[in-house]
Amino acid sequence: MDQYPKFLLEKYPSLFDLEKRAKKRIPGVAWAYLQSGTGDEIAVQRNRKAFNKILLNPRFMKGELFPKMATIILDKRFDYPFGIAPVGLSGLMWPGAEMILARTAKNYNIPYCLSTVATQTPETIGPISQQNSWFQLYCPRKPDIRSHLLQRVKQSGFQTLVVTADVPYPSRRERTKRAGLKTPPKLTLKFLWDGITSPAWSRQVFNHGLPKLRTVLEYAESNKATKVFEELRAGFGGTLSWDYLEELRDMWDGKLILKGITHPQDAIQATSMGIDGLIVSNHGGRQFDAVPAAIDLLPLIVNEVGHKTTVMFDSGIRSGLDIIKALHLGAKFVFLGRGFLTGIAALGENGAAHVCEILKEGLYANMMQLGIEDLDDL
Ligand SMILES: Cc1cc2nc3c(=O)[nH]c(=O)nc-3n(C[C@H](O)[C@H](O)[C@H](O)COP(=O)(O)O)c2cc1C
């Protein structure tokens, strides 16, 4: 962290400043993939609007304050109450992004959750993020693939498994279709042109190769790129049920988290099955356009299960103040998806650290304004 250039906080003081730079720096298809929601992207807007509506009334006259941002969840101490959410194809936004995220997680002592469909493997990432390594699972249909993948994850040092509940079917992303994103990313003329006009990104491709689903690639039987993608899509997902979760509970001896829960009844059911925590999330508005804002659902779920399990949150967080709002509404911890990748797309190696610095400063300043020293007091 010594080499983190502090002037960045003057130049790009918020995540919205980073968005402007990121958009110019990476290919249009990558930007579309990162930003997109599903349908008309109303759920993405709804998440943000709901945050903006939350107001907090500060108390003053408390003398000198020393806000503390460290927190303990799932028996582990983290230096901040935020972590890095799983993002598929992260290497499309910035080839090598997963390594940067893992280094940042280690340096700032925050969790990094590697996606099943990220472009780097648990074997590469686990040794970098070390004890801050979480793994997000899209559930394999075939039991032998499931056991093999879980074994790889465990052997790579991952202690926490995050199972994503809210992708029963791949969502429609109209914006990525319009932008011409092909899966897997293909060298089309448009993609080549994008590469020429995004030279910093192209240099990264040169160093790290085109983004590939490296973790799951070995499970494909076909060797034709387009077929492999379809095969993997059919092989990972669409099977998750309470029975499947129970099987995972029996197989995985680390912490087990369910992500993507929005309905209080699902939260009650998950908690009764002995999971260690859940992440209230609507996938950043990427799956179902009519879903309520995730932050509006958070207190309903905390009310039902907050005393029995660790309730965490993501979807729509863009600042330290947003984190405070989510903690105030009962979350014990939060995650950002787009925020961290936007930072890296804008600034490369320093991007994820810069996002941590923005969030840290925002948290500190607003805890001072609220007259609060401990996150628990929120
Ligand atoms: C580009 C992109 C890819 C994502 N891929 C995954 C994924 O592979 N697995 C998963 O559980 N969630 C995935 N998510 C959802 C995030 O983990 C997280 O729930 C969401 O980004 C939170 O909203 P935010 O972007 O507003 O912070 C993805 C999100 C984005 C933006």
C-alpha cells in the first residue's frame, strides 16, 4: 500500500469520477457488460434511487471522535466492513483484474470473492488473496464435477463458499446484445477496432491473453469455443434447490453463504438449514427487472433472521455513505461489484486500492458527521 499514489483521491474523489475515465479506457463491449442490468435496467436505477432516499439525522457535541472501521464476521476480523463481490468475466473489463483484486484484498484485509466464471482459477488466486479468499459457486449439475471443483477450491486455500441463488437462468442483457458482445469474447472486427481504440486495455490483453473461463474450461467435453460456452452454460446452473443446498452443506466444511436472497421466506428457510450467512442482493439489478430495490428489502430480512445468521448486503453501493446506510439498516457487511471493476478499468493496478481509499474516507468522514465511533452503533 506504500506505493498507492494519494493524489488520486484529489483527481478522482468518487466512484462516479472513475466511471467517466473507465468508460473511455476500455472497449465498448466490456463497458456494456460491466454496467448492464437486465431489461430496461429499471432495477439498476431503482437500487440507486432507494439509496438516495435514505436519510440519517446526525447527533453532535460528542467531543473528539475516533471512528473504528474494523469488524468481525464469520469468526474473522476484517479491517473494513466492505468486500469485493464476485464478478464473472472480470478479465474482460481488465485482463489481469483478478490478480489486482486478490492483491488488494490481501493488502487491505478485506474479502475477495472469486466467481466460478471469472477468468482466473482458484489455484492462481487463492495463494494471492490468502486467508481473504472466498469462492462463489455456480452449481455444477454433475456430482463428480461438483466434488472436483470444491476440492480444487478447498486445496487452493478458500475457506468460505458463496452459493449464488438468483441465477436460475441466464438473464437477458439487452445492452450487451446491442453492444455486440459475443460469448465467449471473439475477435470480431468490432472487437478489434475497440482494441485499437483502447490501447491501455490492449496492452493488458497482450500480457494476460484474451479472457477465458479458465476455472471451468477443463470440464467441457467439446473443443470448439462456441460449443464449450453453451456446454458450460448448461452444466453450471439451473439446478439449485434446497436439497442441493443441503448436499453442499454436508460436503463443504468451511463457511457457507447463500447470495442473492431477496424474499424473507427464503431467508428463513436458508437460515433454518444452518448456513453461516446470507447476502441480500438483487445481483445489482442484472437478473430480474421487476425486483424491489435490494436496500428496501434488507430490513425485512434482518427483522426475520438477523438474530440467527450473518446478514450481508450488496446491490447499488457506490460510496462510504451508502455503506453506512446499509449497516444502519442491519447489514453486518457489504460488497461492491461494479465499483471495484470500474476502479480497475479506470486506473489499472491502483484501481481497486483507490476504490478502497474512497470508501474508507467516505466511511470515516460520515461516521464523524453522525457522531459515531463504532460500526455497531449504527
Ligand atoms: C459484470 C458483473 C458480473 C457479475 N458476475 C457475477 C457472478 O459471476 N456471480 C455472482 O454471484 N454475481 C455476479 N455479479 C453480481 C455481483 O456479485 C453483485 O451482486 C453486484 O454487482 C452488486 O451490485 P453493484 O454492482 O451495484 O455493487 C456480477 C456483477 C457484475 C456487475
